[in-house]
Amino acid sequence: MKKYMMKKRFLTTMISILLLPGNIFGQVKYTNPILEGFYPDPSICRVDNDYYLVNSSFAYFPGLPVFHSTDLVNWKQIGNAMDRNTQFKIGDAQVSGGLFAPAIRYNKGIFYIMCTNVSEGGNFIITATNPKGPWSDPEFTLAINGIDPSLFFDDNGKAYITYNSIPPDNKSLYEGHRTIRIIEYDVTTKKTVGDNKIIVNGGTDLSKHPIWIEGPHLYKINGWYYLMCAEGGTADQHSEVIFRSKNVEGPYVSYENNPILTQRNLAPTRKNPVTSTGHADLVETPNGKWYAVFLGCRPYEGDYYNTGRETFMAPVEWKDGWPVIIPNRTQVKYQYPVPFSSTKKVDNRFSGNYTFKDDFKEKQLNYRYVFLRNPTEDLYKIKNGFLELPLKENTAAERKTPAFIGFRQANLKGYGAVSMKFRAAAENEKAGLMIFQNDRFYYFLCKSVKDSKPVVELYKSSAGKNEKEELLASAELKNDKALQLKIQVDNDKYNFYYSEEKNNWILLKDNVDGKFLSTKTAGGFVGCMYTMYGTSNGLATTNKALYDWFEYKGDDDIYKELK
């Protein structure tokens, strides 16, 4: 009995040691990206013990998704800051037009978001007393010639805007020559005050011709003003750099060990690479720890990725008065210890190999879905457990509002699937599931009719070469009843399935070129969307598709390995 009690105490002690914070066996970790898929240009702020994060959304509506967390690792979308047609006008913008680089800040009971609508209106500010909304209509009365504006509230009561702008006298010394400027802002009159001043010309070292200095954020820490910016462009040479000054208007001195974040010096053949890191924002926890959120990409080969630019997070280390996000020539990790020892579980539904299933039982459409450009009142309806999607004459290849409800592709491997009821009245009527990058690059898996018989078809967009989509595959259906469709992705390949019986999947076509949908091929700043979509291809119709569920599931190898 005595030996048993001694052994029990020994095992209890060992378990306690293993579970101590910092112990590798008991340590709770979070997974990167914290927001998978097309969630670029993150900006973050803290109010007491609450954290709020926003992202660029370009021509998708509603715009500027707003996320909330109390521990920096478990995130929930609480709304969209631009959710009214009168508030956010997109017009006929290309998919990578619209809203660029928001910055969220809080001051004296009010939340502020500064952003740029590059398609209509320019730079603006919106405000809210509750980050869930409603957010105000945009104020466009800003004397700012540039993009990426960010508000800074000084401790003396003054406010300033920093932003990316043109070179001095609008004379470029080289391609990509830009400046960071500052101008005072009066929160009462909602107008800028005085003239702007250049605080960074070119970047960290003008003699080396640094390109695309942008995404500035200003902080005051221990008596110093820190100016953090992205540099090097948004591709694989992307980086984050830091400057500081004792005066808010400068002069600003570049950190001698810049950049404080980049992956450009690492071997491109490394396993599970993260690339293009930059466009960061800093936040301090109540216990004095610092973290950075930033964008990054996960290519499956070379510089090919379909998931767009995603939101990562990493701890910040202070060295000799300077913040360093990722030490030089080290990799962004897929896992880090959680910021707070009180966090016992990470259940972030925007990270890892998660599953999302929607059976349309809620009255409101989930915040995660987006439309392409401004929606019309009749775009969709949720009724009796179905998402009703009336077919539109518009197509996804036009710069109009199609019958389009998208969900982000968040993983390199996985699938999106739907179950729907639809009977085409003519061959021009088609409805189903699309994997969409932009109006020139997409695949469309749909139900239609051919020679008066129901068929399932797979189309490839024309990539702008001509107006007609290419039919890649088709099959006659046994009946005209409910149909399930699935698009499975495996890195650079997409596989297309259909089922007339529950989960009895039939392969229509496999190994379809995924690089066709990559950012490298298709261009722009967005990622792929799994999209419920229907069109009558220019002809009037009253027909509609009824979707009874949508499902997304990730299956990335890296997250299986981490478990």
C-alpha cells in the first residue's frame, strides 16, 4: 500500500509538471493561419479584454468582415462593417477593386475604421459605438492623396492619419517609389488639419530603391513613436519594416536590422512554406505581451496558391527598444503557444481542418457568405429550410451582380459541396456550384438540360480569350430530382463529383488544372470562393434553384501532422 501511494504521488507530480505553462507536453497552442482563406491586410485593436480584427474584402459584399476574440486565438465573426448598399457602393468594379486595407482603432468610446474604396469614393472613415454595428455611412471629406490610411490617437488628445502616397513632387526615382505621409485629423469636425508631411521617402534606405512602402500604422510606446509599414510589394518579396522617432512628425529612423518580418530569404523548397508575409499590425495584451497579425500565403508549389492572402499571428519580441516579429531567416510557425495560460482549449472555426455545414434553418444568412458587388433585394431568400436563389440574366463573367453566394476556400485540400433542387426549363438555364477566382477564371459545375434531358455539366471560363465558356465534361442524369454536387481540391488539382443518391458520389472529371485559379495565373488580390450560383445567360426567367445545404471541409496534411 505504501509503495502504491508513493507511485501515485510520483505520477501526480509528473502530470502536474507536464501541464505547467511552457512545458512542451502540456502547452496549449494555436494554429496558423488564425483566419484561413482570403482574409488579407489584417488590422487589430484591443478594448479592455476584447480584441477586434478587420480585413480587406475588395468587391465582395458585405464588406470589411469584423471579428472578435477574448484570447486572440478563438475568433468569431460578429458582422461586416460595410453592409448597406447606400454605405458601400461598388458599381462595376473588378473583383480586386473595392475596399483596400482597413485599419481599426478605438478612442473614447468610439470605434473607427479607415479604408479606401478604390472603385468609388476614395479614402473614408466610418465609426460605431458597437463593433457589431451598425457602422456609420462613410465620410469621404479627407484631403489625402493616397491609399492605406490609418488613424493614430496621441496621448495629448490629437489625432493623425498616416498613409501611402506619391513621391516628392510626384517625381518617381524608380518603379515602386512611394512615400509615407502624415496629416493631423480633427475628430470633431471630421476633417484633416493643415498640410501633410512626408515622414518616409521610398522606404528603409532610399539609395537601395525600396519599393511599395505602404500599410503604415503608428504607435506610441515608452515615449517613442513607432511607424510600422509593409515594404517590397505583396508577392514573395513582401516584408514588414519599422521606424521610430521622439516626435510624431519625425524625423523617423529606420531600424538597422530591418525587416522585422519576411520570408523572402528562405529556401523556396522548404516543407509547408509560408510566403509573402507583411502588412502587419501590433496589439498589446493587458499583461504586457505583444503580438502581430499579418498576411501570408501558403503555396502548394512555387508561387502558386488558390487560398489568397490569409491572416497569421505571431508573438513579438522586443530587442534593444525595437519590436521583432519573426527573427531574420526563421520560418513563420504553424503553431505557437497561446497568449494566455487561462486558454485551455482552442476551437477556432476559421483555422485548421474545420468543417462548416449550413442547412439554412436560420432566418439570416451566415456572416461568412458574400455576394459579388452590390446585391439586389431579390438576390436570395431563406424559406422552409431552403436557400432560394433566383436565376439572373447576369453571369459571373460580367461586371454586374450575378446570382452568386460565395464561401472562401480555406484549405489546400478539402471540398465544398451542395445539395439542391433545380429543373432547367431550357439549355440556357444552369445552377450549381462554382469554384471562382475572378470573372475570367473559374470552373462551374451545374445542372441543366440538353435535348430535353437533365444533365450535369462542367464549364471552364474563357480567361478573357472569348466570351464562350468551355464545356469540359457532361453526363446525363437518371432523373430530374434533387442533386448533390461536390468540388474537391487537392493542391493544384480540382475533382468534380455529382450524386443523385445521398453520398453516392460519381466522378465527372478529375485532375482539372488548379493553377488556372491561382493568384499567379489569374492575378488580383483575392482567393477562390466556393459559390452557389445560377444564371439564365442573358434571357429572362422566373426559375430558381433551391439549396438545402452547403458544406465545406478542410483536409490539409499539415494540420493532420500537427495533431
